[in-house]
Amino acid sequence: MSSLPTLILSKQSRLPKPSLPSLSTPKQTSPIPPSRLLAIACEDLPTWTGGPYAILLQLASPSIALGSCAHSRFIADPISRFLRTAVFVLAVTHGTPEQTRAVCDVITRQHSHVRGKGYDARDVHLQKWTAATLFVASRRGRMVFGEGMKSVGLRTRGEMEGLCVEWGRLASVLDMPGEMWPGGLDEFEEYWEGEMGRIEREGVEGVSREMGRVLLFGMGLPWWLRWVMVVVRVVVARWLPQGLRRAYGLADPMGWGMWLGYAVVVWILWGANWAMPKFVKRMIARGMVEYMARAVEGIQRTGTWTI
């Protein structure tokens, strides 16, 4: 395991921070076409480890936090929420056009009811921000818990550019026009820095702060899964910028207990991914796609989520 990236144990640099976008909606255009890099990246198990980090970044937008508080059940039923997100991503990356359309249609119908003062789930700017947080979180997960620069989408600058462009499909299959998504990594990083910069200036207060704290400290997981949130708190405390970390009530990641906990988590998860045989990873990936297909069958049969 000598190739474990040394950067994971170094002091975390402060990341820039997301904007709180307007609710104007540009004209719809065709989505970004499917491509192979996105599909391969989503077969890589460390891609999924950044999920809690992405959610906390999303909640920093008051619009997303308000909509989640008023309409979402992910605090009371986090497992189902995660599974639905996974089904959506897998339908977009591995599904047939009919499967993708079925999942997108049910999400669009749900989003049409998630609207109120200060939020609208069909706001294309919020969909862009959500996809951006997933891209950043997936890269972080693959870099830390994957095999560093051997991870797909991280081998070369060209591969990172391609994956960045393809990632916009996760928003463009819904309401976001394809041309809204950054055309390359430099443009994405400029967008990301601007968004994160505004959150840093405006701070994380009110419903965003409370939703983040409930997610981290008050989520209704079964007793046998509660240890997961301890691991999540240790990891995201290290990854989040200082302002978000403090707003969400997380401990100093450089305290000896948090530092040691983070090191242990990284070594265990990195080592498990490194040691896992490729055929086992392929079996898990196939199982995830089969689960998606069964979920889509339920949608096509009932017209709504069955998970």
C-alpha cells in the first residue's frame, strides 16, 4: 500500500465555496450525450463514498435546504433517498434510453411539486449545483479511497476534462440546458470557486445549518448502522472548508482524535478497495445495475418509486 496518496494525511487546504443562484430558467436544449468515462467512473466503488460530502455541500444552498426540509424524507428515511439517487445515476450511465426516461420522468413529476418561497426543485441553477457537488465529491472519493492517480477520470488532464464534461449529463437529462454546464475543467473550477466563494462570504445559517446538523447528528439510521455517521463526521470534517465545518458543528479535524480517526478510516477503506479482486468489483457493479433495472420496472409498473 505504499502508493497511498500522501496528500490524504496532510493538512486540508481550504476549498473555495457555492452560489445561491437565481430562479431564472434558460431555454431547454438537448442533453449532453452519453459517454463511456462517466459510466466507468460510476462503476468505481470509491466514487460513491463522497455521497455525504456532496449532500452537505448541496445543503449549503438555502434553496436546496428549504426544499429538502419541506418536501424530502431523507432525514427520516436516508437509505431510500440514497437508493433513489443511485438508481438515477445508474439509469443515466448504464440504462437504456427507456430506463433513463422512466427515472427522469418520475423525478420531474416529483420536482414539479417541490416549490415554494425561495426554492424550486426544477430551477436549472440548483440542478447544475447539485451535479457539480456530485462531481467534486466523486473525485475526492476516488482520489482518497481509490488508487490515487490510477483512478479513472484522474489519470491524465485529458481524462479529467472528458469526465468533467460528461458529468453534466446528470443535470442535462432533467431540466438544465446542456450549454449551461462548464465546457472543461478550467471553466468548471472557475464556476466552483465562484459558488463556494459566495457561500463563504454569506455564511451558512438558518435552515441550511440546521439541516446539515440533523443530517450529521440526528439522522434516523437503524442502530446497526449508526457507526456509519461517526465515520462520516470524521471524513467530512477533514474535507469541508472551515466555514461549513463550523456551521455544521463538526470538531477540529486536526485534533489528535479526529486526525487519528481519519487516518484509520482512510487506510481501511483504501486498503479494502486495493485488496478487493477485480471480479468481485465487477460482480458488485453488475448487482448495482440489476438493482437499477428492477427499480425501473417498478416505476414503469406503478408510475412512482417503489423503493
